[in-house]
Amino acid sequence: MMLYFNLYQTCVLLLHVFNVCSVKQRPDTPETVYVCVRLRLRLRLRTSTSAYVYVRLRTSTSAYVYVCVRLRLRTSTSTYVYVCIRLRTSTSAYVCICVRLRASAYVYVCVRLRLRTSTSGYVCVRLRLRTSASAYVCVCVRLHLRTSTSAYVCVRLRLRTSTSAYVCVRLRLRTSTSAYVYVCIRLRTSAYAYVCIRLRLRTSTSVYVCVCLRLRTPTSAYVYVCVRLRLRTSTSAYVYVCVRLRLS
């Protein structure tokens, strides 16, 4: 484990990911402390891989925790996974997930979640898929939960494709204490791409995120990526990363 306290030299990737995820900072913030942690996780893969974890902590009256996980899988088709999480207090949480797959078909997935209290929640999901056939998919989902008996769901889809495309969005909400979000996307292009995102939010103290990606390229290569994050409190954070590759 190596700690770096120079932001401009060692945290360039961290700031780049936050800019992509559109995480803005308050102008009137006190003095901050930046901590960069570089960890190598042992992953059972057939090919060599490297994983990096970046953590940023800010000392103030309300604790902020930034967790950035970057996974690079060295296969026939390179895969990049970016996960950014921002926690303010026990009553509010911000989750931003960005996934980029480098293959014959480019897939960009950005998921941003904002939870205020246990009785109200906002979920915004934005997806952009770019394939060889120039297919763009933008999905924005906003959920407003007042009580356990009433729920508001707004789904906005924008498709700009030259060929046929299938988009399936499934949302399941149980109560104000638990929420399930399922997003499934299938594109019929020269290269098939399957994206499945499952998010499970229990309470403001624990957050579970599971991302599964299946990519089928002309070389018949399948990539399965599963990321599970568990954050308990602002003082302690646990990150679990599980990656599985299956090449035909």
C-alpha cells in the first residue's frame, strides 16, 4: 500500500473520473486532505490483470468519502471499469458508476444515484451506447419516493440508431428502506452487447452495488464483470471486487 499526498501528480486519474461523472464540489469548502491509496487485488483470472483503488477523504463537519475503483482486464478486448462513490452523511449518499468497454463496440454506462432520506429518493440513470453502427441510447430514470404506499417513476428514452435496437428497463421498488433497480439493454448491431445493472439500496448506512456486463464480440469473447461495494459508515468503508472472465 502506498500513500500519496500530491494531488496533481498522483490523483490525475481520480479527478478525471470525477469530471466524467459530473461530481461537483462546493466552492466554500474548508481545507481538505487528499489520500491516494493504491492497492493490488488478487483476482482469479486466466490472464494477467491489475486493479487500482483510490480513496479520497475530506475532513469537515460532515464527512465525505470518495472511493474510486479502476479495473483493467488484459484480454483480447480491453475492459475498463470505473466506480466512484461519494458519501456525505448517513442521511444522504451519492453513487456514480461509469463503465467503459473497449472492443469493436464501445459501451458507455453512467449511473448516478442520489438518496436523501429513507422516505425520499432520487435515481438518475444515463446510458450511452456507441457501436460500429453508431447507435446511441440515452436512458434517464428519476424516482421520487414519498412513502411506502406511493411511488413516482419517470422514464425517458432517446434512441438514435440506423439499425434496430432493443432497450428494456425494469424497475422494482419495495419500500422506502429498500429499492431495486434493474436495467437491461440489448443492441442488434454487428457486435452484440448485453448490459445488465442491478442496484440494491437498503438503508442510508449500507449500499450494495452489483454490475454485470456481458460483451459478445466478433471473436466470440465473453466478459463477465461483477463489482460489489459495501459501505457501512463514513469512518469505515469496505470494497469487494469480483471479476470473472470466460473466453471461448
